Amino acid sequence: MAVDTRAAAALAIAGVLEGGSLNQLLPAALASVSERDRGLLQQLCYGTLRYYPRLRPQLGLLLSKPLKNRDRDIEALLLLGLYQLEETRIPDHAAVAATVAATRALHKVWAKGLCNAVLRSYQREREKLDRKLSPAAIAAHPAWLFSALQQDWPARADAIMAANNEQPPMVLRVNRRQGSRDAYLEALAAAGIPASAGKLASDAVYLQQSVDVSALPGFADGRVSVQDEAAQLAAHLLQPRAGERVLDACAAPGGKACHLLELEPGIALTAMDVDASRLDRVRDNLQRLSLQADVVQGNAAAPPATLLAGSFDRILVDAPCSATGVIRRHPDIKLLRRTEDIAALGKQQLWILQGLWPLLRPGGTLLYVTCSVLEAENSAVLERFLATTGDAALLSVPLPGEQRSCGVQLLPQSGGPDGLFFSLLQRRP
């Protein structure tokens, strides 16, 4: 029997409030509701988390006393109720009634009066509440990230945060081994799926509206993959050539590794990742696209001995990071990341560069990529690496983004690509 949609969403959001990942919690929530309600559930989860830094202070002002930890589900339900009133087209009376009714599905009928009172009060006092919010809360960003963006991007911070709060576009990567982008745009048009070509990546296609991948022509046969346009630029920047040995050092889930092989099937590719379970996704993607690679479990900061020194012509480092450039796709980052994480990630990124550098042959190229917009994870890491690595030379990155001291930053754009940083290094002969 299907679960109440708002109750299911509240349980998933409560899991994130307790430190869980939405990516891990959402599949079970979606499976618990009827198929026709899955779109609404997904909207409630993503939207509530996207605006959590604003909704939570508002809720605090509306509650006479904090809720107990055991009532995290009711807290989540109240937050998604506020989200519906503030950010959706759901009629206010319907949003309030359905949210209040969900208390029964959560087996907490005692909260019915509380939910009704809080949501009704919000309707009456919305403007007064907004005047009490901090600038960070108004921007729907945690205070630490709000300050970091103001520091790193004083003239662009507002635009970055506005893009972070939007629903991201669904972007496809056309497999050029199975046909051109123009041919695939024609196939989409024939299927009644409006789409347009990307402006930065030659294989990118933007859908006017998101669809299930099963509706995409040829998806099961590997004709197309889902990948943001900015992420597609990595394979083009690395420029693999036939006969070369290429290492994708942090490969899971495999999008960039597969794109490298689509661009140049003649390379010998090693796809490595520290997480054995996530390597299964790499294998699945390779199989769907009929591609071949050597899949290896290993820590990029301390690579396995089977990867020999100087044995790779090109290395792609899609480094683990704060993901602050893809918040619109993963809004739970606003809750799960902390300011102290950034320094720790910077150290890890430096260790990864130091661990991989001996594997690159003299004259070889390394591409460093993050999906962060914070300098502490990008140019600052490269500056420390270059200062201690005598045979590392910085190359120019041919992209129309924001030029930084050690690379180019693409910022998240409304209706456009995500926020990624790119830096190219060459090992001097």
C-alpha cells in the first residue's frame, strides 16, 4: 500500500537532518509512494532542502519551543509545509490541509494542531518573519558558505547563490560513436522531447524539461548519457590520443571515463576509485556504452603498486570536494557540509596530486577538476602543489570562464552549466 506522499518526504528529509545523504534516502522514499506522486515527492525533498537555511530560522521563530529529537519527522514535515507555501504553486489551503493530514500517516496525530497553527501563523506573519532573517538566511545559504562566497566572489556571489537555488537543467551527452548531436536532436524532436544544443561542449544537449531516461531514444543502447555540460568539458580538455595510456584516478560513477573512450576509443584507460561499491556503477556505465577499461580499486593519494611510475600519458583527477558548484543538484550539501570540511578537503586534494604525480610520464598532462567554487579547494591547492613540485608546469586552460591564478572557474549558471574548476599541468621532461 502506498504511503502518504508528504509523510514519505518528511521521513527522507528527517534522515538528511540526522546526517544522511538524500541520494541514499530518496530511492526508498520514491518506492514507497504511488508512481503518479513520485514527482511531487522529489520536488518536496529537493525544494525543502534547497531552501532549508531560510526555512529553518523561520520555523524557529514560529515555534514556542524547539521540537524534541525524536520528532525530527514533524520538524521535517513543518519545513516542507513552509516550502510549499513559500515556493510552490500548490494552493495554500491544499498545502496546509495535506501537510496537516500527513501527521496521521506519521502516527503522530498529536502534531495535527501544531502543524495547522504553525502554517496558519506563517501565512499571516510571512513579511514580519522575513524582516528578522539574516542576509545568509534570506539567500537560503548556510552562514559559512554565504561568507566564503562573498570573500571569493564579491561581485558574483549573489548570482552564484541565485543559481544554486534553482532547479538544474537536465543535460545529455551524445555518444559520437553512435551518431552526431544534430542527429540526436532530430530523434528527440521526433519523440516529442524539446531540446537544444549546448554552447560549450560539442556533445551537450539541454532538455527543456527533465524526463525519465527510459523515454530517451537509444538510452539503453548507449546512444546518450546524462552528464552536465561543464563535466563534459573535462574529456575535451585532456585531449586523449590513440595509443596513449590514460588514468581516471577518481572515476566513479564513470561519466568522464566513458566520455574519454567515446572521444578516443584507441586509448588504454584505467578507471580507479577508492570506493569498491561505486566501481560497480563504473562497470555498469561501461557495459551500457559497450566500452572497455581496466577498473581498479585504489586510493589516489597512495596508488596501488600495480600502477607503475611514469606509465601514464594523461591523468584525470576529478578530486573529491565540497561540491559547492553543484548545490542545485545536491541541495543537502547546504546541511551536510561545514566550514571545517574545506580545509580538510584541501589537504586531501593536495595528497591526491602528490600521490598521482609520479605515475605521469615526463611530458605528460594532468587535468585537475573539482565541482567546487571555493578558492581553498582550487587555485590554493594548485599553488601549494606547484611550490613543492619542481617538474610541474602550469598550462593555460582554453575555456571562456573566470580566470584564476591556477586555472579557470566555471560558475553555476541559470539554465546553463554547473560550477566546475579546471587546471592543466604538465610534467616537465
